[in-house]
Amino acid sequence: MNVEMLSRIQFAFTAAFHYLYPPLSIGLGIVLVMMEGMWLRTRNPIYHNMARFWTKIFGLIFGLGVATGIVLEFEFGTNWATYSRFVGDIFGSALAAEGIFAFFLESGFLAILLFGWDKVGPKLHFFATCMVALGAHFSAVWIIVANSWQQTPAGSHLEIGGHPVPLGHAFEAADLGRARMVIDDFWGVVFNPSSMDRLSHTLVAAWLAGAFLVISVAAFYLIRRRHVAFAATSLKFGLVLALAASLLSLVTGHSSAGGVAKNQPSKLAAMEGIWQTEGQAPLHPFGWVDMLHGHTAGPKIPAGLSLLVAGRSDHVITGLNDIPPDLRPPVQATFQCFHLMVAIGFSLIALSLWGAWLWWRGKLDDTGYCLTRWFLLLAVPSVLLPQIANQAGWFTAEIGRQPWIVWGYLRTSDGLSVVVKAHQVLTSLIGFGLIYLLLFVLFLFLLNRKIQHGPEPLEESHDLPDNWLKQQRA
């Protein structure tokens, strides 16, 4: 493989591995705020016990997220130096804002969150918990802003050799190394056409990741009849967030897809396997793209895509046949990743509604009830679903952007470092693979040990409701 393909694989691998952890920390941060807030309000020790247990899990996830994210910043300078020079003015501003407004906020209060339970007052500790959760969200804001600007550049202009280039200038290979994007309007960069849609959808997906981690562990305890009071209450917290986030994902996903239709028509055509430019464009619930014959096989909902995009059946959708072949993204990969994300999204809605119905019926922790038993058995592995959907969504966004690394300005193949050789990238890729495998095994080992150990015993059990005490004794 050449240096371009190896560099793409390396960045995709390291970014995908890193992205296992930030969604969990963002979602779990919301859960911690909910749990500790309930403890401050009610002084019920079970909420305090829950918050302390899940804080330990949060600390483990946060540590792995930081460790795996540092690598990406170095890859910009080593493998993608031309790209880094091209976007440095834009990314420098966004990443500096992340460091000042997000990372310092999050890490500054992290020590109080993890170690301050018996050293500061409960209100101060709750404030620290809120600040850590807010910092995690702010971090996502600036990363999404930077990435969204690549998808829909705004608030900036192109310069070559220090001189502004008029709109419509054809970017040439001779310009590499001398061209860069310069900010005209910082807030225009922040609020580029896709940033808010993509931010809302990403945050909602992160909430789902945190919610289903809590649901999974709680379901595991209930099946084993361990820590029943803790598990039943944790499950309710997870379900509240999961139900809200899963339903919100429909709204944010629809809004995001509408933005893609407006700003990136080639990506939409690949996402839905649309070949002919037409009104009454069909919607494919699933299928297979026949690249040889330019056809998408599978069931179709007539005019479904036109209706979703514009609210009317005659809205014209640009097809792949009207997009030059060298400007088309990899269609099959974009199509399948997008539909995998959507399928998992509806599955999470169904699972959340199932759990909410059991809660309404008073059967949520009744493991003798058939429907509850099946729900809990499905809930344990459900922790994987938001992670798979998150990865599929990012793959859709990034693969669907190709061949551009900065839409309409710089191709991915032109963003490489000119001095890096294929064997160097391959060696580092193997090294990262081994190190990340070790980190992942260590993460699973420590996570499993904390889950197997479970929460600490309650010291003030006399404050608990009678039915919880009966379940614990059982």
C-alpha cells in the first residue's frame, strides 16, 4: 500500500479507537449530574452510593480518552503536514478554544470529582461534577466546530503565497505548501452551515452511549440478583436519559440529513444510493449498491427521500450520475454505514420504550416476569449498540466527504506530508495497534473488575424504602 492509503488507515484506526471513550464520558457526565443532584435534593444515600460508583467508572473512561486522543494531534503534523498548514489558522483557533474553555475546565475540576467526596462539601462537589460534565460537552463543541468547518467551510478565504485568491480560483498542485485558509469571521467559522446540526446529533448520540452503559451494568446486576436496589434505581436513571436521547436523535438526525442535502449533495446521494437526478426520489430502508450497473437493490419507499428532505414529493434530489466520478465518495461504504447507524437508532428507541413500559407497569426489576427477563438479557449487550452507531455515523460523515479533506478546496490526497514514507507509516501503525490493543485489554480488565466488585455497601440503609431493603436481603 502507498503512503496515502496507510496514512488514511492509521488516522481512521486511531480516531475510531479514541472515539470509543469521549461519548461515554459525555453521556456518563450527564448521568452523574442527575444522580448527585437527586442525592442533594433527597439526601437518600442510595443516590450518593450510585454517584460514587459511576464516578469511578467515569474516571477510568476519562483517562483512556485523554491518552488515546493525544496521538491524533501529532498525526496532523507528521502524516498530514500540508493539510495542517492549510487549515492551521482555522484549527488553531478552534483547538485553542477547546483547551481554554473545555479541557482546562474539565480537568481542573476532575480531581475534586474523583477524590473530593470526603474533603469538600456536597454542594461544592456537585458543582465540580457539573463543571466536569460541562467541560466534556464544551470539548465536543470545539472539535465538532473544527470538523464541521471541513465539511462546510465558512467565515474564511483562501490565500496563496500570502495573497487572497478570488472566488472560483482552481486550486492547483503547484499551490501546495503556499496555500492556506484564513479566518475572516471567527463566529462565521463556529456557526458554519453544518456545525450546529452535527453538534446536536453528536451530543445526543453521546448521551445514548452513557445511558446504555448504565442500563447494561444495571441489567447485569438484576439478572444476577446482586445490588438489586442500586441496580433498579440506576436502571431508571439510564432509561430516562436513553428515552429522551433516542427520541431526540430522530429530530437531530433529520435536521443533520437536511443540511447534507443542501450543502453536500454527493454525500446524500451516496448515503441513499440515488443514481438518477429526479423528483419523487425513493428512500431505501436497506439494500446493496450495485456499482457495476449503477443501481441500488432493495426495497424502496416511493418519494420517501424527497418528502423527508423538503416535505414535498416532487423535490429533486441530485443523483450520482450527475456527479463527476472523481468527486463521488465511496458509495457502498457510505450507504452501508449510514443505514447501519439508522437501524441501530431505531433499535435503541424500541429498547428504551420497552424499558419505560416495564417501569410504568411496575415490572422493571421483576426478573420473574418473562418480558422483563428478555428485556434485561437484551439490555446487557446493548451497551455496544450506541458505540457501533457512533462509529458508523462518523464513518458516514468522513467517507461521504471524500475526495475532499476540506470540502471544495483541498483533496485528501493533497493533504499528505511530502517527506513521510510508506514504511514509516506502516511501522507506526503496527506500533499503535499493539499499544492500543494493550490499552483496550487493560480498560476491559479494570472495567470488569469495578463492575464485578460493585458499589460499596450502604452505611445508612435505614433511610432506604422498605421494598428496596427487602430486595437487598433477598
